[in-house]
Amino acid sequence: TSAARPVVLIAEKLAPSVVDALGSGVEIRHVDGTDRPALLAAVAEADALLVRSATQVDAEVLAATTRLKVVARAGVGLDNVEVPAATARGVMVVNAPTSNIVSAAEHAVALLLAAARQIPAADATLRAHTWKRSSFNGVEISGKTIGVVGLGKIGQLFAQRIAAFGTTLIAYDPYVSAARAAQLGIELVTLDELLRRADAFTVHLPKTPETKGLIGAEQLAMTKKGVIVVNAARGGLIDEQALADALASGQVGAAGIDVYASEPSTDSPLFAQPNAVVTPHLGASTTEAQDRAGTDVARSVLLALAGDFVPDA
Ligand code: MLT
């Protein structure tokens, strides 16, 4: 009977590709994952839970489940899923680890270029029916030393792309060998050296207890005056108040920021800084990345519901 169809609970807006890829063998239900009481009620009947980054899948949510087999994250970062709590209940956690890496790298490049030329601020002057051509003076990326903090998949894609601008690349990543970095044309350095040498730097790290607050006031004080800072990874890797202070003092010349310590964010101190270019966590928000995330997690969910081993993407 149809009562046997497993229930897949979709808790956030996902690409239509997810529904197509899940097919008719499952019953799809929707809930707003940020509506806590609704989520707690709905997960009780779910066999699979699909989220993006806004739904907190913590111990309380997991405790409200009765037959959940899999939590699927339609994206990369798992910082909104309490993986140990899921594992303890025998719930599998899957993600789409390569779905949006190109989109994230491209967004970091876009933020760097937009910050270097103050594109949003200049755009705003025209929309205000003023012509302030002489108020804006940017810097070139060509010839500059660009630091990549975190040389994983996204950091490497960023590095490849920004290399085309004629840059010198340095990176900090304790998990990457100097030989591998050299193959990529990147010099591996300590974080301190990166901060001292970079004309601009970008972070591409997961948010963990070790990486949270990695770049604070002390680190920003070590940089070249006027450095450009980019974060399209996770809020809180760079201390938001410290960065806002450094932008205000001119120690940091400009910043391109996509992510915030707490999201949704409507009152970050960065929003008051004219030399900050800010976007609301859009790194993965492209048609291509969301399509891939949808199909990738759907595939993993179907495998998990069938009791099959889920391979790493
Ligand atoms: C991710 O970790 O994949 C990104 O934050 C994008 C998203 O939340 O969809």
C-alpha cells in the first residue's frame, strides 16, 4: 500500500531538481525549518530530512524523530547539523560536498573585485542621482599577493581563478603539503606570514571550534595597511566587530563579506562600513549549484532509505 512510502521532509527552499530526482517512490512533505514547533512536529514522521543552512538540526530535533534514517544537507557545510547526535541515534548525515564549490569560489572572486573597486558604493551614488566619479579610486589585483586561508576544494578553485589576474599566491593550510601547493603554483606559509604579506586574503574554511575567531583584532593588526579581506565561507571565522573596527580605522582597506556570525543577520557592524561589500550568504545561490545540490542529495537520500552504502560524492 502507499502507506509504505518513506516520508522525505524538505525543510528549506531547494531547487526543483530535488523533487524530480527523488521520484515517486517517496512522499514529499514541506516544513519551514526555522519554525521550531512545526519542525519538531513534522520530523516525528519523517524518514529523511532535507535542509540547507538555515535549519538547525540539533539534539532536540533528532530526539523528536521516530524513524529518521538520514539528514541530508543540500550544500557543503555541516555546521548546522549536530553530526555526533545524529550518529548516536543511528541517523546517517549526507551532504553535497562538490555541488556549490565553483559557485562559492566565483563569489569570492566577485567580492574581491567588487571590494577593490567599491562597485556597490559607486552604484549607490548613481542611483542617488549624483555623479561622484572623483570620490572613487580603486586598486588593481594584477601584481598583488593574494592569501588563501584554507586550501581545500573551494580555496584551490579560487586560487586557480585569481591566478589569471597575474597574482602571487600564498596560502595557509596545515592539512596541505608544500609539494601539493607548489604543484598549484602556491607558496605555503604560516598564517602569520600570510597576514603580513598579503595585499588581499580570503578564507575558505569550515566553521569548527578550531577555526572560529581564527582572524581577530590581533591578526588584523598584523596585516598590511589597506589589505582587502574576503569571507564567503562562514561567519565568525573573521571576528565581525574586529573587522568593522579595522575597516573604520583604515587598517583594512575594503572587505567583501557574504557570511555572518549569526544568520539571518540584519545588524552586523559591517553594514555601517562604507568600504564593506556585503551579500546575504549568496555563495551557493546559483542555478547550477542549487540544481547539483538537489540532485546530489536526492541520490544520497534514496540510497540511504534503501539501506545502501552512500558513497562520498
Ligand atoms: C554550504 O555550506 O554549502 C553553503 O553555505 C551554501 C548553502 O548554505 O546552501
